[in-house]
Amino acid sequence: MSGSEPPPARVEPAPKRVGPGELFLAFTRLTLHSFGGAMFWSRRMFVERLQWLTEQEFAELLSVAQVLPGAPGVNMAVLIGYRLASFAGAAASLAGFIAAPCVVLFLLATVHARFGELSVMRNALAGMSVVAVGLIIAMAARMSRVLQGRAVAWLFAALAFAGAGLMRWPLFLVLAVLAPFAIAAAWKSRL
């Protein structure tokens, strides 16, 4: 091969096709056992168990879901559904993501309205919040594998944490400043 020939184009694998019914059932199962950590469990389900997404695809979708307005879990359901089965998949994923939790939430709200002042109920809620934080930390640790060996990505992660987490600047401002530079760096590294 001569030095003047361009390198071969990188071929991206075609996304897996999954039916809307499968997506609805997968997201319903996900939300029925993911109390306090839907993002952690969605990574485990769609990357590890079902292998519908790669680690890299999940990380990319999660980053988009986190910066869009609205609940990241809902955003993630729509993005995964659309990625795997277009508009019908997005609708099915969203329906599966919200249907069962709405029923459970209604039942829990009814119980809380009746027994919420009891110390046992308050202690249970405090314990669940600790578990939710642990799940978030576990997911972040697992997803950090995607960034291994990518110093620039770690730099942007650290800058975003410093701006939003430590300096308490508005997330929108941090994203508005960092996103163009992160996109340019990612685009440049893929050339």
C-alpha cells in the first residue's frame, strides 16, 4: 500500500433489530426490578444480558439522554427503542418504561398517604436513598471502562464534574461551554 492511499474506512456494524413487543416487555421487566437505579439495570440488561447494545453504544446513548431535558431514564428508553426499532420501538420502550412504575407508584402513594408519618416508613425511605446512591456509583465505575486509555475524555469528565459538581455552576452553562470542545475532540480523534 502506498503512502498516498487513504486508510480503509471504518465499518460500523449495523444496529440489531428488535421488535416493539420485545422492547415493551424488556423495559417492563427492567422497571419492575430496578427500584432506585434504572440506568444501572438498563446497562446490565441491554449490554450484558441481551447484548442488544455494545458498551460504547450504551455510553453514547446515555450521554445524550443525560443532557436532554427531562428524566434521563425516559430519554434513554426512547433512544434505545428508536435505535433498535425506529419510531414504533421508541413508543413501545417508553410505554414499557412508564406503565408498571405508574401502577406501583400509585399503590405506594396510597400506602404512604395512610402510613407515611410512621417512623418505620421514614427509615425505609432513608435506606432506599442510600441504595440508590450505591447503584449510581456502581454504574459509573462500570461505564468508566469505556473511557480507558482516552485521556481527553477523562479531562472533559473531570471538567464537567468540577463545573457542575464542585463549582455548582448551572449544568446548562457547563454543557454549553464544554460540549463544542468535546464534540470537536471526538470528531478529530475519529478521523
